[in-house]
Amino acid sequence: MKITELIENTDSLPPAPEVLPKLVEIMKDPDTDSADIVDLIQTDPAVMADVLKLSNSGAYSPTSPVTDLNDAVALLGVKEVYKIVNLVTSGEYLDGALPSMDIRKGGLWEHSLAVALVMDIIAKDLTDLEGLPYTLGLLHDIGKILLHHGCGEDYTKVFKIVETERLSIEKAEDKALGFDHADAGATILEEWNFAEEVCIPIRYQYHPQEAPKFKELAGALHVANWAAAVIGCNDGRDAWALEMDSSVFSMEEAALEMAIIEAKIKLEKAKKALETN
Amino acid sequence: MSGAPSLPSFFQQKVVVGVGDVAVSNNTNVVISTFALGSCVGIVVYDSAMKVGGLIHIMLPDSTLSPDKAQKQPAMFADTGIPLMFRNLMGLKAERTRMKAFVAGGASVISGSDMFKIGERNIAAVKKLINTLGITVVKADLGGVNNRTVHLNVGTGEVSLKTPIGNSKFSLA
């Protein structure tokens, strides 16, 4: 099977997101102001409604109700509104269960949010594009959804390879299918017109040293994926079948463990706020 | 009355232990559970004479990383959490000599530097502390590449262990 066939055959995914790829793009422009962001979000009423709903949730507890996007940006700031668009968009894709991978409903989204929160801490100095580490975390595993829908129970072959040959998940996927979930994810993100700052680190998250650009971001994503597992957010069979490479991005052990603790606290707060939303 | 729940299951209460948390109980209707034990290590302890049990879900081996965090959430670290759990168990009249323990978790990556082998470091820290306290470990399920879920029935001492590749049940009574 080829990735393109996999994507063509996947009609069970929600339609391509319109707002988020454009939002990433306009955030790259230093002349972008809050009015540009509001104008863009307003083009999608569903996203706008979700942004307003989350802006009024316990996660932000605004002093007065947020009734329009201008209020949201004024009260919460551009970066928080950007994060909310990321959350509501990714939730559309990531919330479902992936039984072929033993991932429960909500498990992939929780994992992705944990990776986003770790990225926000460990990768914030690696890019001028504020919010990019968070986006990378939330979207890094989107390829798993394609593999689940495209392969179904056939995905068990991957686990058999992991368990008999002691290979990492992405190597086993590559052996069974000819590509891995990082390739599949990056390919669909390219098709959805996401910037290369998003697609390249996601494609190279398991072998960051091979990334033609944004190596350190790919390396940080590699580490953040593992860190999310440490705080108990890595659902699925053979979830620890990872081969870790710290040659591109490295941190002091103590600093990394502190980042993990900080992300865990932020995740608990975010989950509480989302549950009560 | 076929299909009706039996009395114990009707009154059964569930206590969920999160990452870096601990619970002990002498309520025989309680089932203590923890989910998603990955590199974390879980210790289940039971004193069948008193029907007292406890479960801790440790995330990191050593509290010297952050004494401040250890004070707020001692069960996050092996060296502060394990003594706390045993103090709490003894507060419910459990006796150290009668306690039986099951240890699970400590999953680890296939390869990588020591920094990424938190599971192995957690296992080493837990083994050392359990030995120092002189607790009998009757069963362990450690390492590997899978997450684990553990339940302890405080009324019976029965433990169930679930992983994506299989389930098992045994008793600590």
C-alpha cells in the first residue's frame, strides 16, 4: 500500500481543517495583528463557536463572559486564542478510539495534548514562531488515525513484528506497510496545506537527525513523545517500543524531569477544565 | 433473582489512584485501581488478617529533584511515597510482617541513553526501598514495552492485572 492510496481510501475522517493551516501561516508574518486572526477564525462558524465556548470555560475563567472573538483575543491574548483553535481543531480528529492499536476513546487526544504541553516547555526557544511547538505536539500522531482506518485489523502485523523482532513501532510499521504513521501524518498535513514548519518535524519525529530542516524541533518532538508516556499518557499496545536518539536535541536529565512534572500539572488542569466544559 | 447484582458488588466502591498518587483502605467494599502504569511503578500491598490494602503509583525515583514538589505530592517519588504508604497502612493496623506485595510497571524504551530509562530507575529505587522495609514481594510484573492496569479488591485481596497483550488474576490474601 502507498500513503496516497491510504489517504484516498480514508473517507471516515472529518473534512480537511480550513482555519488552522492558514492560522499557522499568518502567525509567521510579523505584521499579523489580532484583527487578522479574528477575521480568519470568523470564516468558520463551527471553530468560532468552539473558541468562544472554550474561552468561557473553567480553563480561562474570564471575569466577564466572552461573547465575541475580539473579546477573546483582548482577554486571553493572541497566543491563547491560537492554542484554543489548535485544541478544538485537533479534537475533531483525535478524540475517537483506535481499537486496532488498543487506543481508547480520548486516549490519542490526551497523549497529543500532553506532548503539546511538554513541547511548549522544552521547545519554546527553538523557534520564533510562538505556538508552533504546541501545534506540533497536538498534530504529531494524526497519521495513526489514517493507519487505523486504512489498515484495520491488519495493523496487528505491526505488533507481531515489534514483539518478535524487538523493533520500534515506526520501524515495524515501515517493515509491514512500507511507511510509518509519521510519514502518513506529514503527508496528509501537507495535503491540508500546513506550513513546512509543521510537516517536516512531524515527518522526522522518529529520526530527527535526517530532517532536512527544523532538526531541533523534530528532536524535541521525539523527546516530548516519550515524556508524555512518562506521565501516563501513551495509550496503546507496545507503547514503549521506542528507540530514543538524543543526538539532535538534548537536555539535562533534571531539567527534563522538571519539565515532565510541570507538563503533568498543566495537563491535569487542562483536563479538569475540558471535562467541566 | 437472576440478573440482580450480588450485595457486595452492589455496594462496591471504586477508588482510582492517579499518577503520583496513593490510596489505602480497610473498607472491604472498595476496589483500588490504577491505570496507565508505563515507566511508573505501582506497588500493591495487602494484609489479609486485617483486610487492609494499599496502592501507590510512583512516577520518578528520587525526590531530591524537587523537594518542594515532593512535599506537595510525596507519592510522585519512590523515596517519599513508599514510606508514606506504609505509614498509612500501619495507621489502619496493618502489620509489616503480614503484608504481601505485588509490584508492576517500569516499562522501558527499546534503546536510548540512561536518561530515557526512567522505568529501570524506578524499578531499582522501589526494590531498594522494599528490601529496606522488609516487605515480602510475592509477585512482580516489570519492564517490557506495555502499559499496565492494576486493580486490588480490598475485601478479598484479589489483584487483577491488565495489559494490551493479556490479563491475569491472583490473590495477595
